[in-house]
Amino acid sequence: MAYEQILYEARDGVAIVTLNRPDRLNAWTGVMHQEVKAAMRAASADDAVRVIVLTGAGRGFCAGADLDGLQSIQAGESRGAATAADEPFDPAAPADFQRTYTYFPSVPKPIIAAINGACAGLGLVISLYADMRFGSDAAVFTTAFSRRGLIAEHGVSWLLPRLVGMANATDLLYSARRVGAVEAKAMGLINRLIPHDVFMDEVMAYARMLASEVSPRSLREMKREVWAAQFQTLGEAVDAANGDMAASFASEDFKEGVTHYLEKRAPNFTGR
């Protein structure tokens, strides 16, 4: 597929999806929305890809929704492709993961948001649906919504308190103040803080480690279990894991995991 507003590259077991409107700090559009979803489908279908990195070109990760689109909404026009009824990424996924921006948890491979710069509004929401967030020390974060007369969009009221706690979430949402990378790391908004000059090198080193050293089947099943557990009691999560255990013992990756350890060699996992 030819892309207009993103770049897509797959190498060393890692798919890199780059938002590519650097002159607009990668502001989100309907075209970008559809292309990111197509890239996630391509990465999911490629057996050689085991990890996905989502980042931005130039100085920003994503500055939020494109202002031209917001002006159209103000004028009473349709929000267009960005909120059109999408085909579910995975029709078998829980309904919560079939909304316009909530499908990242149904992508069967880990997604790392590599936040290289400005991350605001809808861009911040998109990053929160990733499995983890690595931030450059040049990154700056803001929810932005209250300063545009908007609300806590697209499930951020559910996501943010789970990541940073209720008080930090309400602070970030109510004030829409700018938060630097050091503070973002301290409150749990990002889980790794990396110097900007080595940022993508370290992100890729981690992604390649996941792609080469651990079982892709384990990654797939653990991702499903972790996101499903957000809607389960502890007992339900234990029962679900117990049910998954038999299939894991019968898997090729379990056999390889034991064999490579005993033979003291690098693993050769197949994901089966």
C-alpha cells in the first residue's frame, strides 16, 4: 500500500510506523487515521514482524487533531473519515476494543509508542492505547482539551487514571498544562525516559530484543490477557490464565523455550 501521511518499514522483526506530517508536528487527520490502521493490519499479518513501534517524523510525535479539521467541526461540518464507522480491526475482539481509537489492544503484537517530541490532545490519547510509552527527554505532553472547550475524549478518562492515578489524571485533564518528560516519567505517563540523541537507537534496541529473545506466542497471549484483565476480577483473571496454561504447555514455543535454555543457545521461536 502507498501511504501519504505515514511511513512504514519492517526490519529485524520490528515494524516502524512513523506519522509523517513533520511541518504540522504530525497533526492527526482522517487520512492518517486510516493509514495507521492499515499499517497495523500489515504488521499484524506479517509473520516476520513481532513488535510495532509508533513514532513521529521531525520534532513532534503528534500535536493532536489537525486544526483545519477542528475548524470544520466549528463550522458545523462532518468530522469525516476520522470518526466514520470503521470496520473493527478484529471483529472477535471485545466490543470495547472495536471503537474508532480503541483498537490498539486488539492488535496481536506489542505496540511501543516512541514519543520523540510534542504529544498533545488526540496524539496523547493515541499513545495511551499503546502497550508502553518511551519518551525522549525532548518530549512535552498536554491533554489540551480543556483549553479548546472540549472534554476528556476517546476514553482518556478511563485510560489516564489507570496509568498515572486519579489526582494526576484530573490535574492533566483539568489544567491541560504542559508537562516535560522528567515529570511525565515520575507520574508514570511514560515508562522509559531516554536522552534525545540516542532515543530511537535505544527504542529499537529494546524492540529488537523483544523480537528476537522472547516468544511471540507469549507476547500475543500476554497482551490479550493483560488488556482483558482490566475488565476482570482477580479471580476471573486467575481462572482465565489457568485456562490458557494448557495450550501454552502444548505449544512449540514452550518446547523451544525449555530446549534453548537447556542447550544454552539463542532461541528460535516460531510463535506457534
